[in-house]
Amino acid sequence: MRKERIILKVCLSVGLMVAAYSCIEPEPLTEDSYNEWLSGGSQTIFDNGAGAFSTIFPTLITARESVHEIGDIAFEQTFVTVPSPVNPGLGPIFNNVSCTSCHINDGRGKPPVGNEQITSLLVRLSIPGTDPHGGPNPVPGFGGQLQQRTVFGSVAEAQVKITYQEQSHQFADGTTYNLRTPAYTLENPYIPLPADVMYSPRIAPPVFGLGLLEGVAESDILAHADPDDRDDDGISGRPNYAWNVVEGKKTLGRFGWKAANPSILQQSAAAYNEDIGITSFIFSNESSHNQSQYDGFDDEYEVSDSILSSVAFYIRTLAVPGRRNADNAIVLAGKQLFTEAKCAACHVPRLQTSTNVAFPEISNQIIFPYTDMLVHDMGDGLADNRPDFDADGKEWRTSPLWGIGLTKIVNGHQNFLHDGRARTLTEAIMWHDGEAAQSKEFVRNLSTADRDALIKFLESL
């Protein structure tokens, strides 16, 4: 009860502030107030340590800080089984027990190594066709996501086995590099899987800076789309429109590996539901719904509206780490090569958020996320062959690059791409194909010194 009273007090305070701000239209900062050191505009922080992805917006006003802190606490809470008086409701089938167990330090997940348990990689499932809203068609008895962990008395849907095949390749100068192709086997399913099941393994993406990306106007995102490749540059990014549960219609997808989530709130609710087995006002059915082990109870929501909103606000107000060494000569040379390789055609360096009188902290910000937020054909090698709303089986959203150079410091690894198969930034580049085939070939033909400069630039982001 005490926590709920605090949340109510905070929400009332925020409501009063929104009313006050609505009388004042935020003014955009002048052009010379911005530079590429400030990746997140005024919401940039300069922290090169393990907490680089976990810092609150520096300009957030005091009452909003309280909401962020409540969301931060909830993000870290471990769920357990009923009838615990604290955080009950886990499962009965699930992937992990808390948000932070996948998004460690608010950063990037990775596939397991050796005999490690899968902790920050999940597998989406579907069969051919679509659901009533045009999304992936859930697998009977399994739903849309595989849950490989259970509470006592339930049965895991299946276990995931990952093996890799290494292939050796060469750059034009004779330098060799290896790429590893993952193969996934779903073992010991609790009931037989359909022969035509499609699956898509995905690691947990970083969650910082998402509030700024949510603040970019749809029209600005669509301005970068070229689905018919009318300019004949081989790049034809397009938007993915996904079902918005709150609005009851398809709206622009912004988040997730295929841009299949329209808002931070919905993405948070979906993660609670599918990853942990926690219901909310957005997703009120257990993830085990329509399975033989569904308990059939019409329970109350296991995460309250206020806590869910606070978690979404916490994610929405995580700051972006600033650039390092942006004026270094080698980094600048790498930046030029990044442009010459046409990487910037998809990883668009600069975007601007729209005016938002209710949320001035994200209003009129020039940011440098290095994404167009569109989906692109990345070729057969990276294809999961599983459609997700308007995105087909070869298309993936352009991942933001801001903060990517801090991945090893924050998360202790350098696993990149949607399933973490790339073990270095160089490997990630050389996996690109499809619309990025020309860019990959450009990099393949670079000298060792130029490739090193390109990587130094990426590490500065």
C-alpha cells in the first residue's frame, strides 16, 4: 500500500507539471549548441564505465526523477511463484525472472557459451499465416515465444541447443577472418512441434536512449524510407507497421529487432508477459494460455498499471553515453570511410525529436543514434525466414549504434547482431548482405589500416 501511495503521489505531481509545461512550448536549441559528442542531445552523459547505459536523463526534474527511480526498482525486481507476498506471479512458464536478468546493466544480451544456461536470448515462434491483426501466427500449444524454464509442477516447452559452424574468409589484402553460422535445435518439446514451425532467436537489445527514439516524428522516419529504391542506390528501407494494443490499430513499429513494437509501454508489457509470465492491463492472458498447463484462473493483473508505466518511464528516461575521441585523427578517418561505404544510408547519424510540450526533456533534441528505424533486407545469411507484421524473413531494423563501443565495458562481451553470432564489430560488418552487400564489399577491399580506422570510429560511438 505504501508503494502505491508513493506512485499515486508521483503521478499526481507529474500531472501538475505536465499541465504547467503545456503553457510553455519548448524552444529548440540553436544549431551550434549541438555536436556529435552529444549523442543524446541534452540527455547525454559522459560515463565510460559499467554504468554508462544506466544513467537517468541529466535534465529530468525532481518529481519525474521519483517516477524513474520507482521504475528502476521494478526493473530489477525478481519475480517468484505465488503465494509470495512480494512480486508473485512468475510463470508458470518463463524465460527469466526479472527485466535486468536479460538486460544486464541496461545493455546487450548474448548467446550462451559452452554449458551456460540461456539467460538473455529467446526464441520467437510462429507458423505460416498471420494472426487476426496481421502479426505472426502463434504455434498451437506454444504461442509466439518459446519458454524453456518453468515453476515447480509445470513442463518446459522445449530446450534450445545452439551449435556453430566456422567459415574462414579473406579480405582483399589477404587477411583472414572467421564467421560462425549458428544452428538451433529445439529439443524435448513437451508436445510435438509442427513441421512448418518458424523460429527466430534474438538476444536482448540495449534499452537506453529509447525515449529519444520514441520522440522522433513518424514523418521524419518515413522521409528516409525508399521501399521501391527510386534513387537506385540499392537501399530500400521501409517502415514496419505493427499492432498497437492500446490504440487498437496498426501504428509505426519502432522497437525490437524487426521494429514490431510501436511503443516502449507495449514492449515493456510484452516482455513482462512472454519473458516472465506476468500479466498486465495490456496483455492480460498468461503466456501459458491455451496450453494444457494453463491454470484457467482469471487472476488480477500481476503487475499494476502504475508499476508498468513507471518501468516504461524508467526506460524512456535512460540517458545516452557521449562520444569518446570524436576528434581523434584516426576516428575521423574512420568516419569518412563509414560514409564512403554507404553505411550512413541506413545507420543515419542524425535525427531530431519533435516538439513535446508534455515531455520537454525529449523535445526538440538533435540526436546521433545512427539508425533510420526502418527495416532492411540483410540477405540470406542473416535471414530468420519468419515474417513479423510487414517485415519479411530477411528484414531487420537498423540497430542504433550509439554506445556500441562501450558494450565490452558494460556487458563484458562483444556479441552483436540479432542472435549474437558476431563476436567482434568486424564480424558484424562482414555478415551484412542484401541491401548492405555493396557496403560489405567496400570494407572487404579496405587496407588493414583503413579497416582499423573504421572500427576505431565505431568504438567511439
